[in-house]
Amino acid sequence: MATKGILKNSPSGRGGKPPLAPQQQQQASSGPTVVFGQRTDSGRFISYSRDDLDSEVSSVDYQQDYHVHIPMTPDNQPFTDDGRAGPRLGPSLSAKSEDSFVSDSLFTGGFNTATHARAMDKPADPSRGAGAGAKSTCAVDGCDNKLARNARGEEAVPCECDFRTCADCFADAAKAEGGLCPGCKEPYKTTDWEEVVAAGSGSIARALSLRPAPPRGKAERGLSLMRQTTMGRGPGAGGRGGGGEFDHNRWLFETKGTYGYGNAMWPEDNADEEGDGDGGGGHGHPQELMSKPWRPLTRKLKIPAAVISPYRLLVFVRMAALALFLAWRITHKNEDAVWLWGMSIVCELWFAFSWLLDQLPKLCPVNRAADLAVLKEKFETPRPNNPTGKSDLPGIDVFVSTADPDKEPVLVTANTVLSILAADYPVEKLACYLSDDGGALLTFEAMAEAANFADLWVPFCRKHRIEPRNPESYFSLKRDPYRNKVKQDFVKDRRRIKREYDEFKVRINGLPEAIRSRSDALHAREEIQQAKAGGDEPVKIPKATWMADATHWPGTWLHPSPDHTRTDHAGIIQVMLKPPSDAPMYGSSGEKSPMDLGEVDVRLPMLVYVSREKRPGYDHNKKAGAMNALVRASAIMSNGPFILNLDCDHYVYNSQALREGMCFMMDRGGDRICYVQFPQRFEGIDPSDRYANHNTVFFDVNMRALDGLQGPVYVGTGCLFRRVALYGFDPPRAKEHRPSFCGCCLPRRRRPAKRISEETRALRTGDTEEEEAEEEMSRLASFPKKFGNSSFLMDSIPVAEFQGRPLADHPSVKNGRPVGALTVPREVLDASVVAEAISVVSCWYEEKTEWGRRVGWIYGSVTEDVVTGYRMHNRGWRSVYCVTQQRDAFRGTAPINLTDRLHQVLRWATGSVEIFFSRNNALFASPRMKALQRVAYLNVGIYPFTSVFLVVYCFLPALSLFSGQFIVQTLNVAFLAYLLVITLTLCLLALLEVRWSGIELEEWWRNEQFWLIGGTSAHLAAVLQGLLKVVAGIEISFTLTSKSAGDDVDDEFAELYAVRWTWLMVPPLAIIMVNLIAICVGFSRTVYSVIPQWTKLLGGVFFSFWVLAHLYPFAKGLMGRRGRTPTVVYVWSGLVAITISLLWVAIKPPSANSSSQSQIGGSFSLP
């Protein structure tokens, strides 16, 4: 809905003083307030006050008192700049002034606090002059003449297709045969240039407007829930923010298009003559779609049968071999060491069960590929419904999250934001939101610097097609930067941008000291002023953190004080870069311009800084709470139907990655996809990848395999979401599956569909008017309980659902939208919208709602990403794994230090234990989740418990060597044969996985090594923490993974050799020392015994070396670069090893009167 009004933050603010009701006058007398509302074209005033909302939805109990109004005037006219009611400003002028006010104001507010919009004094920056020379030029190739304007200042557009031509090109086209327009190839309606100039763009807008809609019933009015979008019409309409409104309902009915959730139909030819007179007509398919071959946006690349068939066969062979081996082990008991045999049997049974959980979901791997050429043809090519070829792609809101500028350097975050702003996606459809959960002024000013530098960096990337578009990564490339660059001015432009980036880094790195010195100087001045005013009495003033405009920073201060700490500060929203204009803007090409940007679109996507409100006594739910705050704020400000979330250290490495992800969402059946997960790729990893930081086995094997089921799990970053899926709605055409098997191997029988709950059902319309009215009433009643009391947010939900639908360009595309529906300009971002966004990021907004329980990111686990993806799959959604073909989609950093890596794995494993003990356990999954998908999620919650059995099994070889016994009575042929078959099948499976996944064999081995390292350290600690939380209620805390570089700037991998003590190192180090001691003891006993038993020694030594080979990277990491291992590591490890040895002696002490035969296998004394 288009709001018409202005922001009032004082009685004598930007507008005049409106007439107030008695209660409002009482409130106004108590102090300045922020009031908002809406006035429709008919003159009706709609209030957004809490009282009015309670009267409509009386069943919702709101304890907070937050309301906004937009003032009205007696003649239904907005206020002028002088505070008086006057004639309405021109649409283009009012839109520009509103955009300028929003982008130049810092909005703050929160719990029991009025919303304030403070104008920010921004100094002029000469470096921001790239777009200063932007102009509207002729669209004919090779012509850059300016367009003519009439007396009203409107551009002269001679054709309805809005193809802009100058007077000379129009004259040439009019004189040519046929007088065809160069854009749409249709004849001009007039060839007189004077008539074109006199008419301007107003006549074109009137020609494109629709005739008045006939009267419709309630059912017809509810068919389209599309929010009305402003569209320039009538005299004076100047593009974006015009005076009229584009009614999508009118478009649907006047073009005879019938639209509803789950169908997309077109009228048959001559439908008016054949219809029954009610205007319905017959339904069919457009002739152009029936005659034109339809091309899919994506295709599935199946694994060759020569690879996948032997792979599946080997899986079943190994399953049979494991079953026979375990049966043989159970029936052949070792009578000499029953305790050793029993422990080994229990561990081996669990390992077999864990292997099945991990292996079964890998039976159906797939590869996928996207066709970007088809995407451009369908969404950005001129069509009858889109003659200008304007982008019909849906909008994307990109979320970047950060919490601590000390552990997550602002330079890294700024580079991530710059790579997003330079992404190859329609500028007007892209918006970037930065969530600063720490509320730090350092992050705020770093983003302001990044916005300034983007004026040069983004046009440079577009002009020369730079890859990657992260400045730090681009200038650090070791390859030739001039390769494949054909423009002659590339060298000059690159040197200029490199110099500008070096200065940008200097400014960023100097921000902490600049903020500190500025705050000290202004604080001293404030103390002097206070002392002069207060006399001789000493006055102590809190040491505040000051902004560049000499005002207090509303977020976290360097010296914390009440209302200015990490957990207690107001909500902040700052539009760093305002929404771009709808038409391209080309830069200047003069001598004074830093670069020749005459043919480059210099517009920038919208950039918004958000720091949600935090107050004591509220659970802010860490990253999940910050993400949900961004979901609500973005829904009000830009409402992109798709959301891409990135960590602050993960940047866009492939500028077309967003387009590839959109191919899956916009393809046939894409309306049932909840998210597209991209693989995580990392930079700065040591060449040997000592601690398996690349994690290629998980991202290239497990995730591809899950893509063949119901989809990959959500891993926290690099994920493109469908907004309505985050809102907790069901997918269209949801299916239920019997827990039998996967669809790629055996067919499934489906149960009859059950009635869908009203809370989670998708947005649908009824078949009859009565059903539609009932659904509308129930939806209105349930939305405030589910999403909160923001009417802006509730109105945006059906809009996001409609805009996220695929194109209805083929009869088989269900639940589609018309071609060209998203080519209209979006609404102006006014102050009332930003003020509403402040209210939805407040700390109290989520109270008595379902945010974090059924809506948005799910709370209650440190791995909120896995739980959120599980909830979507549990409702029947599908997900897709997108591995880009040419370049990696995103790249980030990973901790290469052993301690940081173990803490990272500890957090993941702790979240898995929380999932296992919660209702998100896959054992309680709904019938909408496939059987093998349920097995995969069950493995996510169970794998940390393998550490208990793994630690025991790693000590078994040492206990065998100490005791002189083995897990079997003798090393006979049957045991060795089973062992050989199991080992060979495991190796062959690894080779085939390497074939169909594309990973290296060395990467597979590194993954196996770190599986044992993490299993004996972090996973074991996670199990203990999880049990403490369940039994004793002790909450789990984790430390933020540091993204900063090492202290040694000369060595890229200095962090790899740093040794930091942690308790997680004790168990694996104890295993190493015990096994080394046991090998020495066993070898000495066998050498000096009367009858050496080499078979038992060989079995124990073999398994000890198996353990030590897996722990080799851990031991190498403890040595550091120069052997600087903390003494406490050796002390504790030695104590643990001695304790285990003494415990063994206490359990089985040596006998003094034992025979010589028992001496050989039992006690041992040095000669």
C-alpha cells in the first residue's frame, strides 16, 4: 500500500500541526511523539495506532503501547516545507526529497522510547562524484545525445514502449520505411516531433494505463493479494513515486487473466464471444507459448551408471560383510579376556550402526547445472508484456551478520559488503542489510566509508567485468590482472582504484584511534562546559562515544554505561545508500571524472545498517534473533521475496552466483524450493589442509547425496531463502511419504492428504466466495498472533509470496505469475516505513508471537541453521544444492589454528546434541519428510555420541598390549578374511566417492584423520555439555570464532603454528602417549619372553599404529613451529597416562606364584 504522509517528530517539525483528537492532544502536550497513519486517494484516513488494531483483532493481547500516525489536512493535501497545507508537490520532486531525508537521517528507537529521526550532517566528499554527471541519454546504439524536455520538465518519449530517442534519431526513424520504433519495432503513432515534445511522458503513461475496472464481488477482489505499487500516470508523472497507483487486480481482470494459488490460466481466443456473459470466458494457453519451445532453467546431471551402480553394490556388499563379521565376533568369544572382547563388540556394533546412518543417504547423489542464458532470455528480453526488456527478476535482500569488530575485523566486513554491492544482478532488485549485533560505532563508520568507496569500486567492476569483486581478494591475486582485458583504459583505471583502495584501508584501520581521540576531545570539552555551568562542585560525566557530527552514539560505547552496552542499547537503522532510481543512470566521461563512466550504470543497491534494540531481561537469542530482526526490517523496507544470508567473512566470489541460485527458484517446480544452499569454500588454508578445514567430503559428497533426496541441510551461510518459507507456511502441493525408502531406488506409496493446519498452510484462495471470505477472516486473525502487530509486515507477506512465484510461461508451470508483473517501479522509501522498521527490531516485538518457534530462524540451539532447515523440510519443502560451474559462488575464511578449529567443531557438535534431546529429533519427523532424509537428520543428532565408543576403542590396542591379550582368541583365517573384506570395500567406496564427487583422495584421508581427532576431543566434550544441560539445566555458551589474522604479518600461515592451551587437547594427547608406552611394553615383553607370541603383538601394534596415524596431524600441531608446546600439555597427558597404567595394575595385579606360561602372557619384569 502506498503511504501518503510525512514524519512528525515534534509539533513544529517538517509539517504543520494537524488537528488532534482529545486523547492525542493530551499525549502531544506531554512531549514530542512520532505519529504515523495513511490517507487513501478517496480521503479516508487509516490509523496505524495500537488501539485501532486491537479493535479489529480483539483476541490479541498487547501489553506495549507503540503507535504511529501520519497527520492529515482538511483538504487532503500533504504539508509543504513551510509547515502549511498546500498543493501537492510533483511526484518526482517529492520522491527525491523523501529519499534524501531517509538516507540522511539516523533512525533510533525501542522499548518505551519514541522513534527519533536525526538528520546527519554529511561532509561533501569529492570521491563521490562518479554519478554526478548522470544524465538521460538517447538509447540508440552509438548516440549519446541528451533527451529533449517539454515546458513541464518531462522527457520526450515518442513511443509507448518507453524507448528513449533524441530528436535526430527520431527523425531518422520516422523518415525510414514504415516509421518503426528502434525499440519495439512498431510504427510510431505520430511522426511530428513537436507533438511528441508537447505531450511528454504523460501521454505515454495514459496510453499504458488501464480502463476503469468493472464492479466486482468480494471473491474477485481477493483473488490477487498483490500490494498496490506506485506507477507514474497522468500529467506530471515522472517515473518512480508517481501520483497514481497501479492496481494489479485491475490488470488481472481486464486482461482476462485468472489468477490463484496453484494455477496459472489464460483465456482462449475469442473468449468474449464464447463466454457465458459473466466475463469469465474460457481458459487455455497463450498461442505464443504453445508455438514457442519451452526451455528449462536448470537440468539434473545424473551420476554415470558405470560409477554409481558399483558404488551402490559395494555398499550392500559391505553391509553384508559387516553383518557376517559381527555375527562371527559375537559367537566366538575370547575366554582369556572377556572384558576386552565385550568392550570391542559394543564399540563395533555402534560403529556399524553409525556407518549405516552416514552411508544410506549417499545412495542417490545428483549434480545440477543452471542455464544463465535461458534466465536472461526469459526475464530480461523484450516480450509483448515487457516491450522494453526491463528485468522481471524478483528482488533479493542480502543479510550480512557481525557481532564483534575485534574478532571480526571491519575491513573484512567492508570487503564483503562491497562484493555484494557489485554483484551482477539488477540494481533496483538488490538490497544489502548489515546486522551489527554489537552496536559498535566502529562498524557503523566503516560501513559509511565502504558506501563512499563503492561509488568508484562498483562502476569499475561493471565496466571491466572484474572477478572477484572483493577488493582485497582482487588486488591480492597472483595471476596476471591484465589478462583478457580489452579496454584501453583498464591499466589507468586499475591503478586509480588501487590507490583509492589503499587510502580506504588506511582510513578503515585508523578508525579505532580516530573514534577514541574524538571521543576524548569532545568529552573533555563537555566536562569543561559542565564545570563552568556548575560552579566549584566537581561534576562527573559518563565518558560517551561521539559520532563525527558531535553527537552521542546511540549504540555501545567504548566505556560502557547504562543504555550503552552490548546488551543494553537502542535500536538503530541508517540507510547508507538509498534505493536506486528505476531507470539506469550513466556516469560522466569528462576530464575531471576519475574514470570514463559514460557507458556504465553508476547506480548502487540499497545499503542499510541495522542494530536491533537490546535491553536487560530479554533473551536476544544470539545470531538467530539478529537474523529474525533483519527479516522483519527488510520486509518493511524492501520486501525482497528471496533472502541471501552471508557471514561477514564470506564474500561473493562469483558475481553471477545470485543469478544461478535464481534459476532454481524460477524454474518449473521452483515454488516448492525453500532454499538453495551453496557450498562453502575457504581461502587462507594451509596447502596440506592439516585440520580438514576445506571439509570437502561434507560439501562435495554428503551434500550432493542429500540433493538427490529432499535436499541438503542448511549450513549457516551462503544460502538463498524463499521468504515465505521462513514465515512458516507450507509449500504448495505438499506431499506425505510413507517411511519406506528413497524415491530413486524403490517407488513410494503416498498416504491421502490430511487437513492442513491454519497456522502453517500456504497462502491460498478459496474456490467459492464463502470459502474465500472465511479464509480471509481466519488469516487476518492468525497473522498478528504469529507475526506481531505490524500492519506493514502483515501486508508484505502476500506481496512476497506473489513476487517469488515462477513465470507462468508454460502450461506445466503451476502457481505462476504473469510475465512482466515485476517490471513496475517499487515504492518510495519514506520516513514512516523506516520508523516502522525501528519498531519491529525492538526487543519486545517478538513477545507473544511465534518468531523463533515456528517463524524465521528457530531458537533454542547453538546450531540454529540446522534446526531452521529441518523445520522447513519437515513441512514438506525441498532444498537444492547449487555448485556453480565456472567459479565458486562464495568464499570465506576458516580457522587454521588447532585450538580455534576444535572450538568450532565443539560448537557444531554441541548443537547436534541439543537437537537430539529436543523435539527437533528426526525420530519425531512428520510424514512429509522422506525416509532417507530422516535418516540423514538422525545422523546429525547422533554422530557426537560416537565419540564415547571411539575413545574406548582407541585405548583398546594399548590395553591389549599391556595385558598381552587381544580382542579375539587367535588371529585365525576367518578373522583376517573378514577384516580384509571390510577394509577393501571401505577403500573402494572411497575411490568411487572420489570419482563421482570430484574430490581428491588426500582430502578424503584428511577428513578421516580429523574425524578421529574431533571425535576424541570436541565431540566428547559436546556430549558432556549436552548431558549437563539436559540433566542439570546448565546453559551452553560458546566463543565467537576469530576471523583476524595472525600476529606474524610476514607468514601467511602463522596461526597454523600457534599453540594455545585448551582442555580439549587432553584426551587425544593421552591416547597418543598411552599407545606409545603400550607399544614399547608389548615389544619388550615379546622379545624377552621364553615363548614369544608375535601374533598377539602384531594385532595390538597394528591397531595402535592405526590410531597414531589418524592422530598424526594433532601431534604435529602440538609441536608448533619450534617445538614451543606448553608444559601443562605434557604434565596433564603424563598424569592421565600414569593414572590409566596404575588403574590397570590395580584391576589385574601381577601374581607372584604364577607359572612360567602365565608369566609370558601376564606379568612382565625388566631383565
